[in-house]
Amino acid sequence: MLTERQLLILQVIIDEFISYAQPVGSRSLSKKDEITFSSATIRNEMSDLEELGFIEKTHTSSGRVPSEKGYRYYVDHLLSPQTLKSNDMLMIKSVFAERIYELEKIVQKSAKILSELTNYTAIVLGPKVKDHKLKKIQIVPISEETAIAIIVTDTGHVENKVFSLPPSFDVNEVEKMANILNDRLAGVPLMELKDKIYKEVAMLLKQHIHNYDAVIATLSDTLNLSKPEKLFFGGKTNMLSQPEFHDIDKVRSLLAMIEQEKGLYDLMKRNPAGIHVKIGRENNNSALAACSLITATYSVGPEQVGTIAILGPTRMEYSRVISLLQFITTDLTALLTKLYQKE
Amino acid sequence: MLTERQLLILQVIIDEFISYAQPVGSRSLSKKDEITFSSATIRNEMSDLEELGFIEKTHTSSGRVPSEKGYRYYVDHLLSPQTLKSNDMLMIKSVFAERIYELEKIVQKSAKILSELTNYTAIVLGPKVKDHKLKKIQIVPISEETAIAIIVTDTGHVENKVFSLPPSFDVNEVEKMANILNDRLAGVPLMELKDKIYKEVAMLLKQHIHNYDAVIATLSDTLNLSKPEKLFFGGKTNMLSQPEFHDIDKVRSLLAMIEQEKGLYDLMKRNPAGIHVKIGRENNNSALAACSLITATYSVGPEQVGTIAILGPTRMEYSRVISLLQFITTDLTALLTKLYQKE
DNA sequence: TGTTAGCACTCTTGTTTGGCGAGTGCTAAT
DNA sequence: ATTAGCACTCGCCAAACAAGAGTGCTAACA
């Protein structure tokens, strides 16, 4: 177990390093107000803390730098819940005050404001479309061979997909088909669409539509919107101004991974509710070895729909970022719930 | 006027610099096959070329480097039209061979492939939506106060916008309204929608719809899709691997400007047909001082719809990029014309 | 026994120095 | 007009050195 004094020293070291990105030495520590004992004492304590793995040296006679284990301890035990500056709160409130109806736009804006407030990169895993329910389906032919299927969800989200009509498909039947689909499928979660089509709609279509089998195949294919949730970003290049990214190779691999989206998507998906901090290699991703990712989930009513995250250097202002995320997800959830939780 | 020999030397210097990004000196030049005279002669010629402003020294006793004027002369007079590697052609052809129906996706893919083939950044100014014609308009109420207007163009593009319904608007009237709109507005270019609504549809709506004036205002506002054309990117971070961008500050300002989009949009907009090369400060943008931008336009039939561009360092493989752009815009235009030029 | 002052030692950083190589400009010979 | 030769310039690199920050250890102190 760590002594009170060790905790204090660890805390001050990390706070200091977070602020100035410089290894912190015993002498400069001893000058701080919180610290009443001499540099020699601090050296002894530091030596212990190093042995325990909470801090490290960059070279034999350098100051100390927090290790991943140190950060982990810091966020788990040492973080004092900080109240937001009223300035920040106003900024966020102003975003949600605007009358925006599209879920995606709200989410997009949240990412932007977060990145601006923190100077890190904000990532939002957009609302899970699959769980939403079909409101209306429209089919618009645009040529003799192609048509667009438009799907509107109860949350105001619109998806569309162009597909090719089977040859010799009567344009008049399109309308008939759309009617049947709407009749049968309204209110069905998008996830189950494909299933329902085969189970409930197939029979009906068979009676009314020529060329039944070709249509049904195309249709279920088209409606199988297995599109992954979208990622939204804010401040993609903010990381460049962090001193730890002076090395162009690090920057390249980091930006490449952000650009690719795949890796991030996996990291953001399947997050348990609440706020979670992943430090450095806890992310299991070599490009993020020097980064921490703080994720938070937001919901519509009881249903968790997405994740919002901040990606920064391991030397991140954990306290502030966590407060911000807390605040913004609460607001976001409240707004979305108000907007989309009618029934 | 430059002599034959000076032209030759200028050309070889630039070719060499483009390949290796190193200042080129007289001795290494004299070893090239094309060059039959001694390094001393070359030094004299170089001295003249420098005086004329085509090349520069990085320091008193360094090799020479092309100046912007040098590059300009090079692309204007010295570029030998190069045929593409069959490999490259195959890559491009394969993109256009796939059956994709959405204009945006095709455009997006073009950007991707271009950036991969060149290792520069590809930027595409997406198809001008405004010139496209209304195919169908749908209105889907999603709550008591809001509805989604969905607009489908003849090119298969779908736009949607959520808007608030006037209070006490009868949901049944939505359908009636949609019918009237479709009846009257099908085939109208999006640009003229707003106009037509007031001129032709207003009267009709007045007869059939309660609360006429509130609706008409909301409607014309909603349909005024003055969205600017979208920009698509490929290889945003490719620039990082160019040796001239080892300096993190240059990278930052460049990426910031790419991220912002506004500046690039202005550069890409209003391009006369054909291929154009802007070198370094010709772009009038400090972040692009070390970059060249090569733009090319693509069309649907006779109607120019968008611009596709490559952004690279001034030390760019002009010849190859120009050939690639030529090839890809030709193919793109052909494909789009075939798909969307029905009438 | 916990704390601290003092000191030798280590390592980084910045500066200077000298040598090497690539390149130039000039001059004189061809 | 071309070229060989030569002195000179500069960037680059490695070695040498001083200064500064920081450490670990020891011995003295409360």
C-alpha cells in the first residue's frame, strides 16, 4: 500500500507532467506549496514509487515521468472530481440549445465542440441505426433498370440505397410493393427487416407481384443495411500540436489509423455504459501506444445508442476530459430522449 | 530565349529533383546518358539558368533546385506526354467496371484510387447537385411536429431534411401536399425549386391545404438546398510521407487547411474545363506554398459537373499525374454520361 | 527512526572544433 | 566554345567539452 505522502507525490508528479510535459525532478517538486519536505526525502519516495512501477526515468539521471501503471492508479484513485468552468458549460449548452432535428447533426456538433474545448481528438460512434424502427419505406424508380429504396426510421434517420430492378419489372408494381412493405414492416426494427421479409412479406408479394423471386432476393439484399454505425470526428489533427507528437513517424501511424477508421470502430463498439479510460497499451493498438482513449456512452431513454470519446496523449487532462464527457453525455441523452422517445 | 542545351539541362535537373528530392549538382548531371558535355559547361549553363530564375541554390555551394518559375516552364513546355503504365490503367478500369449506381460512391472511389496510385492527396469536388432535376419528393411525418422531406434527383441522389410542421397541421394533408408537389415539380432543376413553389404551386396549395402560408414558408425554406457541393478526399495523410514534409509545422498548417475544407473548396470551384496546374504560391494560399494542385473537370454529357484534383508537393510527378487525371476524367465522364444521360 | 544536507556521479543539451565531401566559380589551356 | 584544374564555400558529422539538472548514497541530525 502507498503511504499518504507517496500518494501526494505521485499526484503532484502526474499533475505537473500533464501540465508541462517535462520530466519532473525532486528539486522542482520540493518547491511546490503542497510539498513541505525536502528534495532528498522526495528522492527517496520517488525511488520507491519507481520500484513499484508508478513512475519511470527517461534516463539514469533524469526527472521522473508517470508510467502507464501510474496513470492507471491516478485515474482510479487520485482523480478529484472537478467542476467544469462555467465557460465550458455555456459552450456545450449553446450547442444543445439550437433546434436541430437530425440526430447525426447533433452528434457531429458534439464532436466538434468537444475537440475544440479539449484540443484533443473527439470521436463519436454514431447512433446505432439497426435498433431503430422502420417508419416508412419508399421506392422510387429512377430509370428502367434501377430504383432507390429509401428507409426512414422513427428517429428521423434516412438511409437510401440504389438497386437494380429485375428485368421486365413493371413500374406500376413498384407502388404496390411499397404499399405492402409499409403495411407489414412499419415499426419493425431494422435488424429484423430481412427476417420479416422472408417470413411475413414473401407470401403476400407472391400473390401480388410478378417475378416474385427475383424481387425478393434483391429486396432483402438491399434492406440488409448492415452498414456499421458511422464514426464522426472533431479535431482530427489536434494531436499534432501535442509535444509528444513531434516525431513525424508517430504522427503518421496515428493519423493513418484514424483515417482507416476500422481499428477505432472496434475500440468504440461494445462499450459498457458509463465512462471508461483506456491508457496507452491498454488499447491494444500499437498506433495508440502513446494515447489514452476515454469513452462515454449516450442513450435515448433507456436504450444505449452510441459512444462518444476523446483521444489524447497518455499525458491527458483526465479530470477535465472526464467532467466534460460526463456533462455532454448527460445533456446529449436528455436531448435525444426528449426528441425521440415519444411513445 | 533558352538554348536547346539549357532546355535539356533544365529538364534533366527537374526530372532528377522530382525523383530524388535532392539538389542536383553539375557533376552528377554530367554522368547522365543524355548529357554529353562536361560538368564545367553545365556549371556555366546552370549559372545562366539561375540568373534567369529557373533554378535556385539552397546555399552558396549547393546543387540546384527548380524554382516555381522553373516548374512552370517545365509543365508548360518541357512535359513529354507520357502513356500510362498498363497496370495503372487496369486499376482505374476496374473501379469503373463495378456496377455502382450512386454517383457519390463512384466519385469517392475515384478519389481513393487516385490517391493510391499517386501517393499524393486526391480531392474531388462532388457533382453539382443543384443542376440536377427533381425526380420525386416525399414527405414523411415522424412526429406531431416534425417531418422529413426527401428529395430524389434524376441522378439517383437523395437529399433529406427534417423540418418542423406548423402547429395543428393535419397529418392527412401531408400526403395531399406531396402529391401536388410531385405533380408540379417533377423534372424541375433543384435550383429553381424555390422559385417554382411560389410561382406555380402556391396557388394550388392555397386551395387544398389549411394553414397555407406557414407551410409554404417552411417548405421553400426546406427545399432551398443551398448546400455547397461536397468534397471527397483520398489519401489525406499521404503528404506525410513526402520528404519535404518532415517539418511538423508545415504538416500541421497543411492538414489544418485540408481539414477546414473551405479554402480548398474555393480553389476547386469555378474551374474552366480541362486540366490545370497551379504551382506553389500560384495557389494564393500560404499553407500550399510548397504544394502544387492539378485540377481536372468531369462532366455528364455536355454539362460539367465537378472537379477532380491531385494535391502534391511542388516536386510532383507532373507528367504522370496529368496522364492519370486525363485518363480518369475521361472514364468518369463516359460512365456518368452513360448512367445519367438518358434523355 | 525518519528526515535532511552534502557530495560525487550520470546523463542531456548546447556549443565548438576540425575533417570530409559535394559543389561552385573562376581562370587558363585546348 | 569547351573543358581541366584549382581554390573556396558550405553542410554534415563526429568528437570534445562545459553547463545544468537530476539522481543515489552516506552521514549527520532531531
